Amino acid sequence: MKGLDGQAIYVLWLREMKGMWRAKSRVVGSLGMPIFFLAFLGMGFGRASIPGMPAGLQYIEYLTPGIIGMSMLFSSVFAGISVLWDKEFGFLKEVMVAPVSRLSIVLGRTAGGSTVALMQGIMVLVLSTFLGFKIAGVVPVIVAVFFMCLISFTFVGLGLVFASVMRDMHGFPLVMNFVVFPTFLLSGALFPIETLPHWLKPICYVNPLTYGVDGLRGVLLGSGASDLSIPLDFIVIAAIALGMVCAGSYLFERTEVEG
């Protein structure tokens, strides 16, 4: 079995970085929907009384961590699913026959996709300050970046799982409709989970994004703004991130690329 190849990991990571910055429309498009949500939902419900929302918070403050999570969710899953496009156009076959281990390929793709998602999450956080979100200080932002990294690892790993078991890239819209949107809507990103029916709450608490969004909310707004404890959020999302990356790596190493 071939060992890890640092150069291969770096090259695949660099490919993702160059792909992001060269495609200006991709950068603008990835930021457009989060800013749209922040601007219109934040202003539209700014003075509304949201049941279950912590006292003393403006809705834009409550909403921002959820929209950061949404941005990273979509970007991370897209990074994993893009493996299907590489299968379709032959790039993945060329990489597979290179004298490097598949684990190196997985780590390169994961690092690239996670970095892209992390940069988008940070950009959404910065842009949210122009809409009224107040950043408490440097330390909360640093801790929030750790949570963003775990969110990106989790859903890049999930994307790799789908990319490894799917054969038809046209199935991507189905993945978006039946996995990504429910994951976002049932994470507490837009409204408190406590307002949901009792039978739906257990589904929310097995959702990895729930812990990512709750952790972001806790570190950026204070522990009183989160439903769960910040250490619990960190432990759960870290464990899920590790599991997802391992599962994606395991399945990807066993995938076959047709000639």
C-alpha cells in the first residue's frame, strides 16, 4: 500500500483554491444566497417576537450563525459531490492511476473543499457585520473558526460518501433536495428547535449541523444564546466530523472509475 504523499495532497488542495478564485461567479454566487437570507430575513423579522429565541437578541444576531452554517453546508457538500464531475470528465481516472495512494487523494480533496468552505464562512461572518451583527472579540472568532472547520470536514466527508456510491451525476439535485435542505432547515439555523413539534426534535438532535450552528451561536453570542453547552457541541461535531471523513475515505478508496 502506498503511503501518504504530501506533494499530491498539496497539489489537489491548490487545485481547489485556484478553481475557487478563477471562477469569480462561483465566489459571488456562494455569497449571494447567504447575504440574501441575512438581509431580507434579518430585516423582515427584525422586530418580530420569535418564540423560543433568547431574550435580548436581535433576530439578525440569532440568524447569522445559522446562515454561516448554511453557507458551509452547501459549499462542503458541493466540494464532495464535485468528485462526480471529475469522474464524468475523466480527471479522476488520471488521478487514480498516478503513483500516489488514494488516501492522499482523499486528504487533498478534503483539505481543498474544507478550506473553500471555511473561507466562505469567514466572508459571510465579516459581511454580516455590515448588516448589524456585532463581533464580541478576537477569541470568540478564533473558537468559531474551529467550529467552522469541523462543519466543513463533516459535510465534505458526507459529500465524498455520496460521490463514492453514486454513479450518475444527475442524481445530485436529488441529494440537494432530500438531504441538504432538510439538514439546513432542521438545524435550528432559522428558528429555535424548541418551537418544533416534539416528534421532530429527535431528528434535529441527530443532525450534525445542529451542533455546529449551536456551537457557533454560543461562542459568537455567549453561552446564553445556545441551547446546548459549547463543550458538548464541540465534542459531538468533532466526533461526527472524524466519522464522516473516515467513512468518505473508506468508500472512496474502494470506488472504481470506469475507463
